[in-house]
Amino acid sequence: MILMDLRDLRPPVEDGPWPPITHFPPMTQRPVDGAQSWSGLSYALIDGYRPLVMDVHVPLGVAHAPVVLWVHGGGWATGDRRHTPLQWGQQRMFERLLGAGLAVATPDYRLTAEAALPAPVHDLTAAVRYLRHYATQLRLDTDRIGVWGDSAGAHLVTLAGLAGSAGIRDPWLLGEAGVAGERTDVRAIVYWYGASDLTVLPDLQALLWPDADPDHRAELARRCSPVTYLRPDSPPLLVMHGDRDTMAPLDQAVRLKQAADAAGATCELVVVPGAEHVFLGAAIEPQWDHAIAFLTSQLT
């Protein structure tokens, strides 16, 4: 029997709703083309939880590469650092980033059954600190870090990027996991079809904090909303969302753009015509290229 390679992984069905995915078959994983890769770096060890690990792929022949932290989606409850949405094909987006001269780091983070928000934000800021601390060994440039996430990952990485780049640090939100003493600021943020203002999403609040009373839940939603942390000196944002998304409201992208404009922050909003969640219904390659061009302009 020939084992499936990760690049051959496809959705369980090509059209229509998926049955629950309970496992993946045995798979091989070819190296990411054009990269020196580190797999399973333990970027934070937190008592009582699994080790938090991250993969890092750095373009060959680049001494001090700018790096993009890619954060997977999955409704805050599922997902894997090694996978992009199954409809896109695996490793293709990572290789596009590498081809543009950008390193890519892909962290796992704690999911809803493991720890409630803001714990996953602690994890992502720990990942940024780790990349800075080991930049020499990993051939990274500590001053050129960008972040990019999709769906739940967009919410988390935008929250971590905005709060981590603010002049006044919020220990409750950013945490102290992993490497201590390193900066948590980033140079650019790409937000793809996520959640930006949890205060107007009561069903999501109930999912994220099922045991909180209504007043506490409302305060948690405010403190865990990216719109709360926008400032004139926030990192430039690229916000992209499909106009037919039935999973993440387009209104959340509009709210993020409006909040950025009100704060005097730099933000570009791109609404992709005919696109569902994960940009189904639109070619994915132009969306990748738009995001990578933005990141390249900010990081190189």
C-alpha cells in the first residue's frame, strides 16, 4: 500500500457539508520546497498542558529572513499547525511565502476544550517571543515579523498582534508563557474572514465562555476583541473577507476597518466577490498573492 502524502490531503467531500473528521490516514510529509525546516519546536511548556509546538520554514540562502506567523483556523476548537484549509492543498501557500523570501512559522495553540480565551493569545505571543529569542539559530530578522491568520486564527493573531504592539502591555491578555523578556510587537497583520468585535456576537461568547455569567461574559468579549486595541500607531492591517461568507459575518471585517479608521490606524479592506468562507467560490491564488504582496511591502 502506498501511503498518502500530506500534499494529497483533500476534503472528505468536494461539495456540500462535511461529515465530522475524526482522524486522518497515515501520511508521509515531504519537505517544504525551498526551505530549511524545523518541525515541532517546543516554544512553550505550560504545566498541566501538552507542550506547545511550532514548525518554522526558512528560505534557503537567506541569512536574516523576515518571518510570517501563520495561525490556523478551526472555530477555536480544532486545527493543526501543519494544515491550511483542506480545499487549498497543503504546503502550497507556505511555498508561495518562501518564494517571496519570507520565512513562515506555524504554531499550534490551546483549543477551547483545553483552555478558554485569553489562553491561546498567551500562546501566540509566546510564539513571537520564541522567534525573537532564537532568531540567530533560525536565521530570522527580529525586527521584521508579520502575522497572518484565517477564521478563528485571524481573530487570535490580530488580537495578539494589536495588543502585543501597543505601548502599554496587558499582562492578562498577553500572558507570560514560554520565553520571557522578548518583545511581542509585529510589523504587519493580515486578517482573513475572522471575528473582530465579539461584543456583538452573543452565540460566540457563549461558545468561548460557557460558564461565565452575562456581565463577565460581556467584559471578556470586550477585552478579547481586536477592535479594542486599535491605535494610531497600530501595525498596518490587511483585512480580507468574502461577500458570501455564511460562517463569519462580513460585518466583522467592516467593523475592524471602521475601528481602524476611527483610531487613525492604517487598514486596507478587501471584499472578495462571490467568496464563501475560506474563499470558496473564488480562486485562492490571487488572495494569497494579495496578502503576500502586502506582507512583502511591510517586511522587506
